[in-house]
Amino acid sequence: MIERLRRAFNDTWNESAYEALKAHLVAEAGCPITFRVCETPVFLPAELREAMVTGAGEIWAELSRPDRLEFSKAAVPPGFDVPGSDAHPLFAQADFAIATDHGRLVPRLIELQGFPSLYGFQFVQNRILRDRLRPGEDLEFLFSGPGEDEYLATVGEAILGGLPAAHVVLLDLDPPRQGTYPDFTVTEKLFGVRPIGPGEITKRGRELWYDRDGKATRILRIYNRVIVDELVATGLTLPFDLREELDVQWAGHPNWFFRWSKHSLPGLRHPLVPEARLLSDLDRIPSDLENWVLKPLFSFSGSGVQVEVTRADVERVPAAERTRTMLMRKVEYAPAIESPRGERSRVEIRIMFVWHAGRLRPTTTLARLSQGPMMGVKYNKDKTWVGSTGCLWPRD
């Protein structure tokens, strides 16, 4: 999206360089990467970058009003209401579609979440992209000008909470089988925090323990990566009840997965946020359903999202699910990224925030390119110039 950088990259791109990039990423992660790595970074213009960071900050401020915080508590299902929710999310993500408005590129909020993202893997991927390119000028991938050491200190502080790494675990369901496993391995490499599954935890009264290199080790803090929808769908159980008081800290309290989510979108009033309505709040079904997307509030990897909505689709949503399903105005993604062959891809950019020094601070980016109807891999099979990447921009 920065024309001179796009031309320079496309003019010199070749398949062998792409294969070398993927091999470099696999070597850094120390494991296979099962999701598709895109051929190109996104070259992010300053105006667009500032619009996303500023807009996300304004949205966080709106969601942090006392009335909105109180409202957000209703999003937490009683069976997953974990005690001790803190006053703000430790991690927050804002996902923006890149669209057009009167001929210029603009961001439009597609989703938000108060849940961790790929803070380890994106740091490594974006750094590799920068270091392998260097197209005659210095490029940056971190916000606000912090150095790499400061990024690692900020994220490390959020994950570890000042505790020794041996007493902090990254919890997910069967970590080696997760598509995000490369982030888990990088997180362990960077911060010493080991990924474990529920079966590796033993409960002793209010304490949680795990085996670390043959030694029983107390868990004092959990870097929570469990997606509740996946937990329910798989039928797996945790070795503790989420609702009970445990002697453990949460690096990313689980309740924020629900509290800052699509559940927040219908109440937002911001120029970057498309209109959204809960089905339970509809007095009638819109007549222009071709301009809406049907979304469950809580799902992962785009499951359950319908981009071609009919009246029958809306009507068949059960009454019990209508408070957990919404219609959202479609956003027309701009075909903003050109490939060397002239194909064009649409792009979605995630701005990744960490709570630090009394505020949610932007850190780095994740970007996804698509030529299909949605961003997921299953919608972009047999296509190129699609998949996961990061953003680079000229150093100020």
C-alpha cells in the first residue's frame, strides 16, 4: 500500500526467496507451520496506521466507561465466570478491514477481543520480514518507536507478571495440535513459558501443579490461550472448575474473552465501526440482507459466519441463541495488495495491544491477505498471495 515499496518488492520477488522465508520461520519456531504464510508483507502507510491506532484507542476508551464495563459482564456465561476479573484486559486486539472511502484507503473495525494473540510469533515473523527485505531504507514493525528489547520486556512483563518462568504456563487444549503452536514454541523460546494441556495439570486443594523436567512445579500464573468454544466443542474438561477460587494468577483473565468481543460491537458508536445489531434486538429483519453478515458472538477461525444471508438463515436461529448472534453491515474490502502477476488481494490488519504503564499500548501487527470471500485458509484454497503475514513501514 506504499507504492514505491510494493513495486520494489514485486520487481524482485521470486519463489526461491519465498521458500527461504518459510524455512527461516520454521527454523525460528522449531516446528512445522501448518497455516499458510503469505508471500508478502503489508507496507502500511502512516495515515492508515495512525487511523487504526487512534481509532482503536478511542474504542478502548468507550468500552472502558463504567456503564460499558458493567454491561460487558452480561457477556460472560455463568458456567465460565472466573473469579477475580481485573479492571481492564491485559491484552486487546482490534481487527480492521482495509476498505475505500471516496478513493482513499480507510480502516473499518471487523472484530475486537480482550484475548491474547500471537505476540511471540508475530515478533519473530515481522523481524524476519524486515531483516530479509531492507529495500534501500530502514523499515519498522513496532509501534511508538520502542526497540526490540523494550517490546520483549513489555510483553514478558504481561505474561510473567514478575514471576519466574518455571511457575508460569501457557495453557491450551492439546498445544502441539493447535494451528497456533508455532507461537507457543516461540513464546517458550523468548520467555521460558512452557505450553501445556489440561491433562498435564494436577490440582491440590486450591493449588495447581505440573511436571517440569521431572520435577513437580507449582503453577502460579496461567497465560490463558484456551478458546471456550473449542473447549465446549471438543467436550474436554479442565482439571479444575473455572468458577472456583484458586491460588493462581491469570495472564489474560478468561472473562475478557467474552467481555470485549463481538458482544461489544452493537453498542459502539464510532466512525470506524460498522452498524451491528443483536438478533434479539431486531424489531424486524432488514430488507437488504445482501448488505449484512450473520455472525455468532463467540466462535473461532470464522466458524458460523455467513456472508450470504437469507431471511431463512435469520429465522432459523433459535430463540436461546438470538442474544448471542448478530447482524453486521458488510464491509467491502479494497483489493489493495497487488501481486507480481497482477492479481489483487484484500487485507485485514490486527493491531495488538498490551496493558502497560496504565494504558493499552499498541505493540505490533498481524495481517491476513485473502482473495476468497473470507480470510480463513479454507476460503483461499489453491490461491497465492494470501495467508498470514505482518506489516512494515518506513522508520520515522
